[in-house]
Amino acid sequence: MMITSEVEVTQISKHGIWLLLEDKEHFLSFDNFPWFKEASVSAIHNVQLLNEHHLYWPDLDIDLDVESIEHPERFPLVAA
């Protein structure tokens, strides 16, 4: 079952995105999450909490584990 009311984009700045997830604020910097940098505001705001550990942006086909947001240093970007 999909939960949609537990996550909200609260701000988008030139440096990244602020998310409110279950009463905790998270910052996704564009340095750590570059896929969002050129995305439209509406696409960024269209985020779903699929379960307590998984976020999905359907317009961008991006899904992230909450742990990768809380600890981006554990998930380095690798160019293929």
C-alpha cells in the first residue's frame, strides 16, 4: 500500500531540496543528488513515500532509499 501524505517538499533552493519526512527535515544537495538540479518544480514536488524507507519521484523515475538521504556519504555517485 502506498503512503502519500508522509513526505513533503518544503523548499527548493539553488543548492538543493528540503524534504519534510515524518516530522524530520532532510536536505538533498544537488551535489549529492544531481538528478534533481534541472528538474521542474512540479516534478520535484511530485514525491511519494512508498514505505517508511523508500521515496519515489514518478515524473523523474527516481527512487531513493531514505538512508541514502540521511547518509549520502555511504552512497557515492559512480559514473558508469
